[in-house]
Amino acid sequence: MKKIFLLLLISLNTLTVSAQKPEWFSNLQKLQKFPSTEKEVEGLFSSPKITYSTPSEKIISNETKGVRLVKYELPEGSLDVLYSSGKCTEKNQEGYNLEDGVIIYYYFELKNLVPVSMLKVNLKKLILTRPDDTKHMFYKDSKKGVTYTVLGGKLQYLKFSAPLVDSMRCENKTNS
């Protein structure tokens, strides 16, 4: 009787753990509040490995138009984040009127596709786009700025663009 109870307890615990969203997905969702920052990315993903970062000389010379790209390698996939490189100035008239390190956009590509059911996202409430030239389906949540790319019921990519960020562009400011 004790063995049966123990097996039942272990089974219930396993179901509870597997019913939770994956941690990487919860962390990406936390970054969807505006403004989220580079420090939050590095904290949520425990100082992830950086595979590319826009060289500082390109930022200083304004070749990057007020933004900088950082690519991270995570155990689950790759995360590309576009950050503001600082507020609007005479020199930075093409970027965003945001502090340095604020997320403008991110793109996450999974190494292994994950069933959408694991994410606990109700795709039926989102706008579906299904182009004729691909088997991918794109589910968009315009309010949150999130697009899920799904292939065969599994998540392949996740894209986030801060919803109000375009209104923060330097060229939209009358007085930089």
C-alpha cells in the first residue's frame, strides 16, 4: 500500500512539474513588459553566452543608427536582442529616445521545436496568418507585440517588438 501511495505521489509531482511553462518561455514573457533592459536579460538567463555584440566604435560613430544588437546563446536556442544605445541627441537622430540598454525588439529561435501546448498560450485568441508559400503559421498578439511562429503544432520562433517603441523614435521628436 505504501508503494502504491508513493508511486501515485511521484506521478502527481511529475504531472505538476510538466504542467508548468518552460522557464525560458516564462523569462521571455517577463521581458515583454516595457521597458525591459539588458540587465534583466542577463539576470533572467544567468549571464548568457554572448556570441555577437555590436562593436562600440560603430555605436560611437552612429553607424548603428542609435541601436545595438546582442546575440545570446541559450541552452534552448538563440536570442537576438536589439537594444537602444541611448537617448536622442544631435548625433543620434535616428535611434530611439530611450535609455541605453532598453529592449526594442527580440527574436528567439529554438534549437528543438516545442509543442505549443507546453506554453499555455491560447493561440485561438490571436490573429492567425498562414502564407501560401510555407507550412508555418504565424500567431500575432498586437497588444503585446508578440508573434509566435508555429510549424506542425510546435513553436519554432518567438518575436517581440515593444508595442509603443515606434512612437519613441528620435525622428518623431520635434525637439531632440
